[in-house]
Amino acid sequence: MMADYGSELFARKVLALRLRPGLAAWLLGAVELVLGWQEVARQRRALLALDERLLKDIGITRADAEREASRPFWDPGQERWRDWR
């Protein structure tokens, strides 16, 4: 689930008024995609910042965290794709 960053409001309100509906929808999708990539990158940085105790609390090792954080931002992983369908 994506957070509301304000760009979505801009895309829905302003672009929809000035552009053809199909183009506005395409642009909104592009904005949502980029915001999703930013969120994935932010979460992976946050995962790396967790100490060993917190990693143990969520059931992953430091190696697991590093492996996840090393993935490219455009690769959301299988778990995230379920939410995007």
C-alpha cells in the first residue's frame, strides 16, 4: 500500500483537468510507479539500519537484510506484486 505524497492529489486534480483522460491516467500511473520505487528504496535503507536485536524480532538475519537491500529499487519482490494486481 502506498502512502499519499501529495503528488497523487496533483495528478488526479490538476492533470485530469488539463489533459485527455487517458493521458492523465497514464501519467498518474507513472507517478505512482516512481513513488512506489522511492518507497521500496526507503524501506530497504531502513531495513539496513536495524540492529541485530530488531532483525531477530522480525525473524531475519543480517545476511537476509543485506540481500534484500542489495536488490534494485525496481524489483519489488514477490510479496509486493500481490498488492499491485
